[in-house]
Amino acid sequence: MPILNVRISGEPNPETTKSVSALLVKLTARILRKQPDVTAVAIDYVPEGQCFVGAETWTSKGSAAFTSTSK
């Protein structure tokens, strides 16, 4: 059973949590050929001011760490 641990910058959001989880389960099934019904996803949220790329926070770059348009 794969267990995917994810950290997302920002405030907890049920819609984002569901979207990220669904996308990761779908990709894990397609790419790694793992069964979706036994793929576990654990999502933690990190305050925006504590998530950095290089020496800058995501918010100072004016971008998001995750966006999804897949359904």
C-alpha cells in the first residue's frame, strides 16, 4: 500500500485537500500501477510564511505551489 505524504503551503482547505488527494491517487494508479483503493494520502498544511523556495516565500513570489484543473 503506497502512503503519500504531502505538505501544502497555506490554510487548510477541504476542496484543495480533496483535489490534491484525488489527483495523487489517480497519478499513482496510472504511473506506478498501484490500486487506488489501497493508496493512502496524508496531507499537512504549512503556514504560508514558513514555506520557502530559495530564500523567498511562495506568497512573495505571487504564485501557488499547487493548482489543478483535472477532474
